[in-house]
Amino acid sequence: MRVWTAGLSALGLTCGLALAQPAAAQSQISSVCGVTGAATAPASITYDPFSPGGLSEATVPLILRRNRGLILGRTREVSLVLVSPSGSPALDVTYNGYRVIYPEGSTAGRPRSLNSKDNGAGAAGEIRYDFGSLLAADTSTPLNLRVTVPPGTDLSAGEPIILDLLYICSGENGMASVSVPTRDTGTIRINVNTVSALQAYYAGSPLDFGEIGEATTAAVLAAPDRYTTPASNSLRVRSSGPFEVRMRSQNDFKLTYPGGSLSNAAQTIRYSARFLGQEITSNSGFGTRTCARAGMDGSAGVLPLRTTLKEGGSAKTPATNYSDIISITFTPIVTASSATSCAGL
Amino acid sequence: MMALTILISNRIARAAIVLASMSLAVPAVPAMADEVNQVAIYGEVAPRCWVAQPMKVATTNAAVQVPPARAICNQAQPVLASEVRMIDSDGALMKRVPTATDRTAPFSPRTALEIVVTPQL
């Protein structure tokens, strides 16, 4: 009983601590002023990258945490802007009605001043905050950012958007001030709850072996390239997160015609499928594969599909409509520890 | 015994902390529904017939027995028919000779045996 009590107490303590401190757990100890910040959208706000509406002006509270000196030093005031490094997803962030996110190298001299210096005259387009004196809290009150994410933005499911911070600040009680805009890389984390979503489609020509009535099995096996569909045919996937792939053939990788019997060798023609780097000849041979996120541009989501005949049609019952249907199921998942890049396999 | 209990207790507490961390680290972000793509594969085996063991026989001795060539069809019910027809002056098959023709009567030098195999040869 004591053992269980100890375990559960530890669990509760850990949960309690984590819930009480959503931003950075501790203030950074530094001789100069500075802040870190985290902004997490409420769980009720989610971003589906495939939704035509995207995310429009969602309120995401930003909580800043000031640096502290070893003993009494504190960051007092801060003025900052967000900087999106080149290659960052396109999103718009406003604060008090003004845009506060700028592309790298286009901040136009911001942040310009602190409120104590210009009485707020240049506050538009900047995020400013006064933490107060030594005894005040090290975390700010929530600063409501309005975040807009266009549809189709390449955000990763389950991962925050990491932005840089450009700031000036004042320190007190022995802490040095920073008067020249200083960049802090990866300091701001904005989590907009991107769902793991996925779109997939087949791109290419029909997988048609054509008339194979004169081909013997020996001839087919001797010239596999001749009886293989083009490598340019593929499944195209766009996804914001990793995904699982399953493949299943309606006839267990045999062509047959309407009314044909799968147990009659004369009425079936075996073939194999090459997908995700694997040669599949039966439904039991593939299982489930986990692929890394394909991205919203689909650049990492081209999955070639080739089929190869394994039997000729010379000894088969004539029919113009031999066919089979392969079902490929993609399941978006939130996290995957063993995901591999499936592109081009 | 007490030492053992504390040891186990610490282990469980540590496991609980790890579990708590894991559960907090995994964001509560929903995943969307499955996407199923169906791809059809086609093939065709055309009905046809062919001559098995085709051979060209030139014999001068009428007594020699030549095994007849066989037509093979890959369709379940092929149709094989043969008719004797008279040949036109330009070589075209013209007049069908009834099967009930008196076989004792000699054929004209301009007759031919037409073999029709369905679906095709």
C-alpha cells in the first residue's frame, strides 16, 4: 500500500507542477535583462491545414518570463517583436491591432523604445510589458496575440511554431539593460494545435497489363521489366504529421474476371505490387508501415506504386476484364517514434 | 525488508514521473480520419485459337499416314467447322459443296477444304 501511495503521490505532484507552470519552468539567471515566452492556443482551437478557412485571428495568450539576476537583479521593462526566420510558415500575428511579426531583416528598426522612454508613442507594432519591481511575479499577465494562419500552411502536427525574438529591455537592481535590439533565437513558441491531417490521391496512368493471352508464365518471369507498370505511377500524400499505411488487395494480389473463381488457377493471374520499397504478393505480406510527415507541399509524399505480373495469360481462361483492386489506407497519427521517410521508396 | 520496500517504492515513483511527463509531452492534438485510396489493376486474356504443332508435309506416298494438325482454343467452347467449297477462277471460295455429297464422286480440281475456327485463328 505504501508503495502505491508513494507512486501516486509522485504522479500527482508532477502533474500539479506541470499544470501550474505552462510557460518556461524557471526564469533564466543572467546578468543582463531578457525574456522568454510561450504561447499556447486553448485546446478548443485547432488548425486543420486542409480546411479552406485556415485559422482566422485566433486568440493565443503569450506569457513572458523575465530573466533574473543571481540575487536581486530583475528584468523590468521589455519591448519586443517576433521575427520569423526565412523558411518559417506564413502566419500573421497581431497585438493590440498591430502586426508584431516581421520577416527576417525587415523589422524596420523595431523595437524602438520602452514605454518609460517614449510614453507609449511608438508602441504600435511592438509588444511591451512592465514586469514591475523586485517583488512582482516573473511571469507576465497573458498578452493576447491574434494569430492568423492561412489554409495550407505547412505546420507540423503536435509541434509548436518556433520564432525568434528581437527585444530591448531594462534591468534593475544591478541587472544590465539592453538598448540595442537583440535577437534571441527560438525563444518564442506558439502552439496553435495543428491537427494531424492528410490527403492522398493516385497520380498516374491506369495499371493495365494489356492483352497477356499470348504470354506464358516462363516468358513473363524471364522479362519482368516488360510486364511491370511504369515507375512514374504513384500515390501522392500531403500531411501535417506522420501517418500509417496499410495495403490490401481485394483478390489477394490476383487478377480475375467477374464470376471467376479465386481458387481456380486457370481463372486467376498472379501479380505483385512494389510499394514503400517492399515487394508484396499477398495481403499478409505488408502489415502496417509508419511514414514521416509528408509536408503540406507533398514534397516528401510521393510514394511510387509498381505492379509486376507473376504469371502469363496463355493458360488462362479468356476474359477481357481481368482486374483487381488495391486499397491503400492512410491513417494520420499524432506522433511516431519509428517513422521513416517513405518518399521515393 | 524495509529497504526493499523503499527501493520498490522509488522505482514506482520514478515510473509514475516518467508516465506523467510522457502524458504531458504528447500534445492533445486530434488526428483526422483515414484516407482510403483504391487503385485498380487490369489485364486481358483475349479469346483465340492456334494450330498446335504446325508442320508442312510434302509427301508423294499416299500410303503415309500424316497426323492431322490440331487447332487449340483458349476459350471454353471453341467452334470448329469445315466445309468443302468450289473455287472460283480467281481463287476465291465460291460454292459450298453439301456435306451429303456423294464421296465416291471425285472432286473437281478446283475445290478446297475451308476450316473455320472460332473465335479466330
